[in-house]
Amino acid sequence: MSEDLDENITSLFQRMLPLLSSLFLLLLSYVPLDFSLLNNIRPVVGISCVYFWLLHRPDLFNLWSIYFYGMVDDIISASPFGSNILAMLVLYVLITNLSRFFNAKPFVVMWYGFAALALVTMLCRWLAVSVYYSQFLPLSMLFFSYMVTVAAYPLISLLLAFVQNNLIADDD
């Protein structure tokens, strides 16, 4: 009986690894740094993690995970509640409709796809926050954050690929 319990706990932990690793990277991205520029312009780790897991393991990173992850991102970032959830749900809809174009493609194609979908997602979030504050927010910070996010995606995806390849067992 204890072997069955151990197997169930291990299986549950492996199914939770995409969410847990994404939450770890999200928390790590909000650690305050001693550089004033880096505290203002950060990569949007949430979009990167959601994009990666929805392309590679949509069976383990489902809609509930996206909602919970977006809610944690809203709480940590102190942004208007629901703006990150909206952005991640927009990304979810885009990826579920376009995933056939990105699966089994070279990394560069997936990176270009991330660049395009991240732009749409970040613009939707910018629009939602602008509506919340009843004025258009400056696009300069969004542009620099977008550039840093696209530049940081290979490193983030490398870390998540390590988790996928070494820590998550396939059910086959």
C-alpha cells in the first residue's frame, strides 16, 4: 500500500512540475535587484512559461493552471486584478488555435512565434490596464519590456526544457 501511495505522490508531483517550475521562475523574476533600470524593465516570465508549457505539455499545464498562475502574477505584480489572467487567457486561445504551426518545428520558428504572440498578448494587457486607469499608458516601457522578454525567452525555455526532459516522466 505504501508503494501505491509513493507512486501516486510522485505522479502528482510530476503533473504539478510545470506549474511549480513556472511559479518558481515567476517569483524569481520579481526579486528586487540593485539596478534601478532592471527593477523597471523585466522580462514577462509569465507569458514565456505559459507559451512553453502550452506548446510542449498542454496535458499538464491546463486552463486551471493558467488561471492560477495568472492570479499569482496579478497578486505579485500589484497590477489591476485580472490583467495578467486576461493576458494569459488570450495567449491560451492563440496557442490552442495556432499550435499546429509551431509543433515539431525548429527552435527559431518557435521563438519567432513567441515574439509574435507575446506582442499581441502584451498589447492586450496594456489595453486592459489602460482602460482600468482611463488613460493610455506610455508604450515605451511596454516596448522595452517586450524586447527583454523576447531576448530572455531562450534562457527561460532552456530552464523549462531541463525540467521537462529530466524531471517529468512520460506516461507511455
